[in-house]
Amino acid sequence: MRWLLSALLIACSQSSTTNDGGTNDAAPPNDTGTSNDATSSGNGIAAKYPGDVGIASDPDVLFFDDFESYSTANDIWNRWDNVYQVSDTTIVTDSNVFAGKKSLGFTLHVSSTEVANAVDKVLSPEQDVVFLRYYAKFDTSFDIPTSSHNGSSISAHYFNGFNATPGVPADGTNKYLVNLEDFQPDTQTAPPGYLNLYVYWPLQRSNYGDHFLPNGDVYPNTSIKADFGPNFVSRPNIIPSLGKWQCWEYMLKANTPGSTDGEVSVWLDGALVADFQNLRFRDVASLTIDHVGVNFHAGSNTKETTKYYDNLVVAKSYVGPMK
């Protein structure tokens, strides 16, 4: 994957940016304004399972991992379908754990070349709607301007086997992808950068995908306003915190072929911070969601840094923060 960023990014984004989760202007989950009924219950699946204990048994949960069952990174293969850069992947047992005694860590070493750490899960059966919730924390050392994929991914046939297909536009019949991540367009932007969605979809403006920001800007070419429908709410752009565990969740709902009822919603610490409606991802019903994962990537890196993940849930309905 490759970033294409506009020089207008700073001017457009800084005027409506909040820090540390941006929850001051975010609606609670039971007031999302989304068109998907799955988000309307408010409390979510996690409310029924304090500490996530037993959450894997919920009928709406497709996959759960708290990383407690692994001794080494090689053990991740027991439950995930691919592990990229095992040597840079760690089962963490120190203070960098959100819940329980273990978490997942990806380390990016100093490098002048591209490195991508990730774990991927293949969904079977494939889905039309997927919610992905996890806890994540950046090292305070994180500072990677311009090129970093550092969050999570939900996709439909974006992978050929386990090989990504960057630079091949989505056309409604071949694939789509939505990553939830942060980016720094330049060295002046505070790390980890702006929360955004990195999207391959049939209306993408670049061969290498678009970037959706909560305020409605789409990069590249922000002068072209995206049509997210009459109910779209422009929300402040967000720079999340370093060195702090936060609960990330997003929903990808594929559209009905022939309609633009696709949707992507994002929650941070249980508050709705972005919601994009009126989306077309596919023109054929067979193009369904088949992959989820979390990742930590850099085009290059001048300072060693680690990102941590814990308590990941893949579900058919809203999960919400751990109770």
C-alpha cells in the first residue's frame, strides 16, 4: 500500500482537530445516527460479558483473541491464518498489557526500507457486515511521518492468497478494503497523526486508495466533496494519544448491489467519532468480507518503536468497550 497525501491536509485538518480521542463532540453508541440497526442497541456485546469473559461464545462473535493462550509469537499460527514478520512479533508479558497477563506486540526497527508486521484472519463463512473491536497502544516513541499503516483492516478479496494487491483499483467486482489507522502527513503533525480510514472502493480517486477523515475530507483532491448522503455529520478530526490504551472499533457494512447503502462507522473508547454513509463497495453480491487483521507498517523508520494490541473481537454487531 502507498500513501498519497495532499499539501492541503494540514490547513484543512487542524482547524477542526481534537486530541486524546476527540470524545467531546462524539455521540454515544446509542445515538450514532447510522442507518445500520446493528449499532442501535447502545451497550453492545461486551456489556454482557464483563472483562470479555465468555464473549467468544456469543452467537454474534465470529472470532475473539485476548492473546492469553500463546507462549511465543509462533503460537499465533494456531489461531490466525497468517503472521507477517514473526521475528518482530512478540507475546508481551510486561506492563504493556491491557487486560489479563499478555498482549500482542509489533516492533518496527530502524530501517531505510519498507517493513510490514501483521496478523490476518480469514473469515469463513464470508460476511456482509463486520465489526472489529480491539484495544491498542502506541509507544511514546512512535513518530513515523508520511508512510505508516498502523491499525486494523477489514477487506473483501483484497488479498490474493495472503499477498496484498496495492495499486489495483477496486471496481465493484474485484475487491474493497477499509483500514482504520493514523497518519502524519509531515513532521509538523503530532504523532501518531490523524485518525482516518484508508479505503479501496469503486469511486477511489487514486490507484492507491483514498483517505476518509471524520470531518468529511477525502484525500487526494479535497476540493472535490464526497457525497456521504444527507445524514452525514462532519465531526472533528482526531489525533489519538501515544502511550495510552484506547478502545478502537469500526463497522464495515457492504452495500446492497445496485444501491449505495454501504456504511463505515468508527468508535473510539465507545464514542462515535466518524460515520460515512451512502457508500458503494460492490456491484455483485458475491463480493463479501473475507479478511480481518491488525498491522504495524512503515515505509521507513528512524527510531525503534512498538505497538500493542489486546482483546480483539470480530463480530456481526456492535461490541463496545470492555465492561
